[in-house]
Amino acid sequence: MDYYMRLGGVRNFVAKMRKNNKPEDEKWLQRDFSSCVLQNDDECRFEGAHENVWSQMMFFCGMDERCNEKNGAWALSRAMENVDKYYSVVGVLEELDLSLEVFEAYIPRVFAGARETYLKNKETMVSINKNQEKPNIPEEVKQLVRDEMGNEVRFYEFCKQRLHRQAKFAKLVVT
């Protein structure tokens, strides 16, 4: 369920991308996320979802067929193993400042000055794709989504905790 795709200026672009070149019907455009989740609509489900669902865990898992299992325990284990084995740093957008700080500490040759550049342009960058019509979602609905995406959430929390450990370590090394 994507409110961004339902915004006026984006609708026609979405229709063209879907190659039907017609705006979505009003019923689809007016749907709200909370109702969609509470009614267990396919568009708002992660389990059994269509193949275009983006999954960070699946991306980090690799090319093994078991990585395609949405929310799979094996995929979670492999993704966490791969992050530890092959990635110096994995940032989280929710904590972009901290991510850039750790990138600079761990990979200074590539990221030196990245945080400073970001902070100088933060106001402009933060508003570029901001959805002004994003609704407030009740905690009950958020929890249902978290429960359905259990291993995906665990993977995100794993990456976030790892980033925090790296930030703590980088500060110890620098001082």
C-alpha cells in the first residue's frame, strides 16, 4: 500500500509505468492503509505478497532460492551472516546522521566529509520526496504489520544494533 503512488502528480506516472496509461480507479486511490491492514487485503500483506515486495533481508541474503522465502528463518540467518562477513557498515536511513558518522570512521577514504555535506544540505534533502499527505497510523495497525514482518523487523533491528556497536567502537578508537 503506497500513499506516495496515490498522490495526484504521481498517479499518471504510475499508470504509465504499469503500461496501462490510465489513472487508477477512485476506489483504489481513496483506500487507507489502516483499513487495508485490518481487512487483511492482499496489497497490505507481506506474507504471500506479490513478487514485487521489496525486502532488505532478501537482498542481503543472496541468490540461494531459500532467500526468496519472504520472512524466512533461513533467509534471516543468512542475511545476518552475510552482513557480518561482507559489509564493513550497513547504515539505516532512520539514523542517517549516525550512519554517515560510522561510514566516515570505517571507510574514510570514500566517506570523508559525507556527514558535513549532508548536514549543510539537510533541509533541502529531507523535503525532496517527503509525503505531505502521509497519515498517522494507529499503533495497533503498526503492530500487526510488525508481527507479519517478524524476521524482516528482526533483520532491521540487527543492522541497527550493529551500527550502534560500530559507532560506540569508532568513538572509543578515535579518543
